[in-house]
Amino acid sequence: MTDNAPTEAATVLFVDDEPLACKWFARCFGDQFTVWTASGVDQALDLLAKHANLIALLVTDFRMPQRNGLELLTIVRRDYPRIVRLLASAYAEREVAIAAVNEGQVFRILEKPLDEPATRMALREAMALHRQRARELALQETNTSALRETLGFVAHELNTPLATVRGYMQVLKNRLEGDGNVIRTDSVSLAQDQPGQIAAVLEAAERNALHAQALMSSFVQSARDAYPGAAPQVFTASSLVTALLAEYPCGLDERARISSRLHGDFSLPGRRDLLYLVLCTLTKNALHALSGRPDSRLVVSVRGDAENAPRRSWIRFEDNGPGIEPDLLARLTKEPVSTRSGGSGMGLVFCRRVVQSIGGSIEIDSEPGRGTAVTLYFNAFLPAEGDHPRAIE
């Protein structure tokens, strides 16, 4: 075994009880591959136990004292499945070959004495297979991590409106029980005998429930679209913002603060459910920043421009809230920090990952006391619909 271990899985482990065979293999193929050798199954397993993450290929002889190559192949298949396995044997009888394929799931069976050109070609193909598997595994792990993160974030986003509904219901329950003159929760205060407040609370509770249902329906549709043969999702920026304005569960006085403008339109790539969740997150952050501030407003704008650079197509959330301090602003989309007490800080990190996954970007411009603008830039377009801005219906 060489002392200069590689930093990634690119090593060929050759196992043979004949020292000359090991020397020949290392000399012939050491110019192209990092080669480690072992004189038997036990030594090979010891190397694997210590350095399996560095080994890409296993080439083993069949007939060896005490433990044969087929036993080694079977163990490696079970314990180190990402390693590509090859069998080298002068005794490639039919039964041996069948067992090697069935039990060891070998990539190639090489007949001894090894032919150098044929063996080199087999090693190249095996290494290419290993790299392909490694890429697929890395992609699978990335997708799994993203799915786990998304599910956690969706659960968090669903919990908020559902908790609000429970708060509204508790207010109504207390009202019916006549518990004091003013009933309060974090979401609303309800005075006895004030006309229209019960209807307003019920309407707000319904909006929160509908929002939770809309989020779930969007993810269910994405699950259906993932099946082979399903038509790709086609949606526009304006349709996504329209859905947001219709479905987002604003508080009793929040909807009046939100306005929208459309400067052309453009198509959006990727999954609608994730992008919709991004828009909901940005809306929630802005409304929280505006809470309790007089004359507060949030403007959601869409701009599509097919003739200029891709960064000319965007969705922007702009508020006149308190703004963000520069040191916090620099960290917001890169690490889980929050602008509000009790926040997890994962919202903007999640938004950034979703937008970047479809080739877009997210930028935040803010100045303390002057408000905040969060802009999502995209690379997909539809022709602009007109030169004059208009409100989104």
C-alpha cells in the first residue's frame, strides 16, 4: 500500500496470493491508477475497513489459501456496495463464473494470465462506472437532503396558519363563555358587543385554513406531476402572484397594506409548489416587519423583459418597514439568522436554495429606517404584455 493516499475514491485494490502477480499488476497499471495490493482476503478486508472511502475498484483472484476471492466479493458486495468488483481467475469454470455474477455481482471476469490491454480497458470502464455511481449517489443524497428540508419547512409553514386558526377558535370560545370584556390572543383582540368582529374572526380563520389547504394541494399536484409521462408544469410569474394574493392568510388588517404591479410577464421554470412557498415566506417576513407601523405597505411587483439581460425579469417584494442592519443583511440568505425574535432564520436560506436550483438568484436591498426590497431574478421569459404597468388582478 502506498503512503500517498488519494483524497477521493480512485484506487484499485488488487488481491492475489502470488507476490509476483501483485508486483506485475502495480507496475503495469500504476501509471494510470493508484494501485494497492493485498496478499489475501484478510489483508484486503483490513484495508477496506480502514480505507474503503478511497477504494473505487476491487480486482481479486479466485483461488487463494484459506479464503477464496468469491467470499471476498460477497462481503464487499454486502458491506461496500459502491466499490466496483472484478474477478481475475485462471479457473473461470462455468460454476465459478455463475457464482461470481450471482453472489459477488462482478462487473467483469478477467481470465489469467491477464492481458494488459484488455485489463486496462476493463479498469477504465469500471472506473467510469464507479464515477457515474458516485455522481448518482451524490445527487440522490442531495435530493434526499432537499426533500427532508422542504418537508420540514412545509410543516413549519402549515403549523403557522393552523395555530392561528386555533387561536381564533379560542377567542370565539372565550367570547361565548363571556370571559371578560376584551378577549385577546397573539392574533386578535375581540371586544364584547363590537359589531362585525365575530364575522371578521371567522373569515380570518377560514383564510388561514384555505392557505394551509392551498399549500398541500400544490405539493400533491407536484407529486402527481413527478410521475413518468406527466405534462411539465407551465405557469407564469403573474399567475403565481395572483394565487398568493388570493390565498395568503393575511391578518384582520394586513390585506389592505398589500398592493401589486405588473410590468410584463414571464414563464417560471421549476416546481410551482416550492416557488409558491418562497413567495409566501417573503410575504410573511414583510408583514411581520410592518406589524404595528402606521402607513405601512408592501408592494409585490412582476417584471418580464425578453429583450434585455435575464436579470431584467424578476419578482420583487418591497416594503417601507424598519429595514435591516448591514451586518445582518450580509448574512441573511447564507446562514440561518433571523430579523425577528423567535425566528428560525431558515426561511431566506430555503428561498435562496429554491431559486438557485432553477438558475435564478435572490438579492436583498435594505437600509435601516428606509424599508427592504427582496428581488427574485429568473432566466425564463415570455414576451412582455405591454409598456405600461398595471395592477395584477
